[in-house]
Amino acid sequence: MAFVGEDVVLTPELLDHLNTRLGLDKPLHEQFSMFLQSILNGDFGYSYRRHDTVAALILERLPWTLSLAVTSTIIGYASAVVFGSYAGWHAERRASRGLTVAALCISCIPAFLLGLILYAVFVYQLRWFPFKGLYTAAPDLLDVMWHMALPVFALSLLIFARNLLIMRGSVLTEKNQLYPQFAASLGTPQSKILYGHVMKNAILPIITHIAMSFGSILSGALFVEIIFSLNGMGLLMYKALTALDYPVLSGLLLILGIMVVLANIAADVLYGIVDPRVWRTDK
């Protein structure tokens, strides 16, 4: 009934035809086997609301969501590592305390609320950025960058705030180890000790956090897409929810789950590159 609507009257003959066509008349294990075969063949189902395949709908919007999430992740984590290292190494300075307090306040704001605040200030009041969409008329690079600037800033700001606190705590822990004190006794400059030695060890919890928080980053990207009306997977999921388009919803959730698993694998590989000790085995 969800495919055809709640107010549609179905005859028993038509209902039997739909059950046969969708394979719902088969045993449960056969239905699951058919589902797995379809997934392996790239068939995620058919949207009876949009009259198109789910795979085509997702592939059309996946690049925009990935560009938003990946760009925001790179900017957010890179800036968090640099400023978090400074905040942890110079914890007694006012600038460090100000960064910590600001990051603590921003990290407590949900992604949708932060997006709404930025939208209200920079779009509705100041009119510095466009109201919605990914581009004005045609997908020109500068036009796309202008439309994506504020959504990327909103998501990367949230990532930056949360990971700055983690990086600051990690640097504070490494700061009390013996090797920074030994390097300082040799006359090594403080900046070289921090960015050449301490930061390399302090960054390991950040890499672990990337894998653990990639799901929340994607969910934040979906909320940001809805707020700024970006034609990505977030807006597609929102419209599928309101229209009860279950094939699209199941396909989107499956793709998001696969992306989270791939992010965890990539984080494990990156962890081994940064710290080769994890690949060593005692013989």
C-alpha cells in the first residue's frame, strides 16, 4: 500500500499481481536471496514516486554529498589539528583559552541549528550568499564554490570545534612525556618540538575519531543540505521520507552504511601509515 498511496483502492487481482511482481509471494529466505542478488547487480529498486531507479537517483546526487562531506572533513580536521596543537601546547595563553571556550560552545550546537543560525545571519540578513541551490543557472566552478561556501563552512566549523578539544587534550598528554623535555634540553625550538614531534603522536586519537564520527559527519551533511536546499542525498532522503518512498530510503541507508564501513577501513590504513608500530608483530 505504501507504493501506491493510502487512498487507492486495490482489487484482489491487482494486489496478487503486485505481490507476484515484487516477489512478496515467495518465502522469506527466497526474498532475502533475491534482495542480495539485486544489490550485487547494482539494482537498489525502483521509486514509484519519482518513476526512476533508485541507483540512478542516488548516483545523480552522491557526488554533491561527497564533495560537501569530504571538503568539510579535510578543512575541519586540518584546522583542528593545527589550532588544537597550539591550544594544548600554549594552554596558559589567553588565545588558547579563548579557542577552547569557543570550541566548547560550538561543539554543543547541533548541525541543523548551526546551519540555521548561519543561514539566518549570512543569507537572510546580510545577503552575502545565495538562498538555495548548488548553482544559479549552469554548473560553473566559481558559481558552485559560491553556493557551497557557507554549507562547507557550517559543517567544517562543527568538525573543527569538536576535534580541537580532542587534539588539545592529546597534546597536553604528550607535552608531559619525557621526549619533549629531552628535545627542549637539546635546544630544539618549541615550534619544531610541537609540529615535528608532539603533533605526530597526538594526532593518533584524531584519526580514530574520524572513523568513529564519519557517520555523524554524513548525518550533519544531510541536515546542511536540507537547510541550504542542496540537491544532494540529504534533500533526496527528506523528500523520500515525506513521500514514504521506501525503496529510495532503503537504498540511501545502504549506501550510507557502506560509506561508513569504507571510512573505517581507510582510517585503519591511515593509522598504520602515521604509526607503523601498529603493523609490527612481536616474534
